Amino acid sequence: MADTDQQVHPMPQSYNPQSKYDQESATTNEAKELRRQKQKKWALYIIAFIIFQTGIIVLFTFTVMKFRTPKFRVRPSSSFDTFDIQPATPSFNMKLNAQLGIRNTNFGPFKYSNTTITFYYKGIEVGSATIRKSKANFRSTKKVNVPVDLVMPTTIASNSDLASDLNSGILPLTSQSKLSGKVEIMFIFKKKRTANMNCTMEVNTSTKALQNIRCK
Ligand SMILES: *[C@@H]1O[C@H](CO)[C@@H](O)[C@H](O)[C@H]1NC(C)=O
Ligand SMILES: *[C@@H]1O[C@H](CO)[C@@H](O)[C@H](O)[C@H]1NC(C)=O
Ligand SMILES: *[C@@H]1O[C@H](CO)[C@@H](O)[C@H](O)[C@H]1NC(C)=O
């Protein structure tokens, strides 16, 4: 019986390798699980990186790569050299040193061609000047000074509105221009842009200055 007992006894011993095998399979399972976790982590890193990269690209597209139309306007620092108004005739003859501003908010220069600026009094052209081709730098406002002779053509000088405007001390004017050029971003990306000027302003005849300049 003891023999058989002894014969039976090795059973757990023969069982031991089995449990060892189970342990081994458990460790390989653990290793697999670890590898899976690692792969999952890497996949998450890659996804996070792709999202980050996409975000950067989108941000870049909507900021740096965005082509904005520059703003073109008459600045209040414009002044007059000659200032001759005759409410009785009525007529005026002034030399305006117009200071124009070209505001470029792009991440690159705006190169524009020659153009003309025209001033009107109630739709009647009273003066014009040429603006020479140049460029407005990266995120800045270029100031251009152009002398303009503003003369009321005598043919329409009988205009009664003009007499009352000159008597009131306010001469309303409008200016129009169109600045065509190219915005250049990072030296290679170029797009045509046209800055339209459409301003209304008042000449204050007592201060001999421009006031209430409004541009669209
Ligand atoms: C631009 O204007 C200047 C002077 O007003 C002139 O010399 C030049 O030829 C013009 N350029 C173009 C491209 O029209
Ligand atoms: C300028 O603005 C006036 C007033 O809104 C408008 O009547 C006119 O058509 C505009 N001109 C241009 C060239 O945009
Ligand atoms: C002209 O300018 C002066 C000084 O800014 C101001 O006091 C006056 O009211 C202006 N005239 C008109 C008609 O707006």
C-alpha cells in the first residue's frame, strides 16, 4: 500500500511540470499583454502626434497662410500747402499733401503697381495724383505721401452747394483709388489682392485740416 502510495506520490511531482508550464504560459501571456499595452501606447502617441500636427497645419493655414486684402486709406496726418477758398465766387484751390496708409496684415509683403488716387467734391473730380509702385512690408502700415492739387473747375463753380459748404466752414470730399498687387508669403506663395479705397472726409476751413475721415 505504501508502495502504491509512493507510486501515487510522484503524481503531484508529475503535476508540477504542468503547473510550471501553466506558469510559463502565464508569463508569455503577460509578455503578450505588455507588448499589446506598449503597442496601444505607441498607437496613442502616433494619433496624438497626428492630431497635434493637424492642429498646427490648421492654425498655420488660418494665420500665416491666410491672404488678407490690405487696407488703403487717407490718413489724418495729411496737411495743406496752399489753401485758397473763395466762398463768394465760389471756388477753391488747395494743395493737399495727402498721406496715405496701406495697412498690410499679411505674413509677407504686398507689392503693388502704379495707381491713381482721385478726389471728388459731390461726384465732381477736383484732383488726382499718381501713386508709384512699391511694397508694404510684412505686417506693417506703409505711409505714402502724395501731393494733390484740389481745384474746383470754374465751369461748375456756380454750384450753390459749394457756396454754402464753404460758408459753413466744411468742404466734404471723397477719395477713390484701387491698389492692385500681390501678397507674397514665404517667398513662394503669391496671390493677387486689390485694396479698394473709398473714403469720405471733411476739409475744416478754419483749421485747414482734414477731419472725420471714414473709409470703407
Ligand atoms: C510707374 O510710374 C512711374 C512714374 O510715375 C513711371 O516712370 C513708370 O514707368 C510707371 N510704371 C509702370 C509699370 O507703369
Ligand atoms: C463708395 O462708397 C459709396 C457710399 O457707400 C458708394 O456709393 C460707392 O459706390 C462706393 N464706390 C466704390 C468705388 O466702391
Ligand atoms: C473745425 O475744427 C475745429 C478744431 O478742431 C473745431 O472746433 C470746429 O468745430 C471744426 N469746424 C467744424 C465745422 O466742424
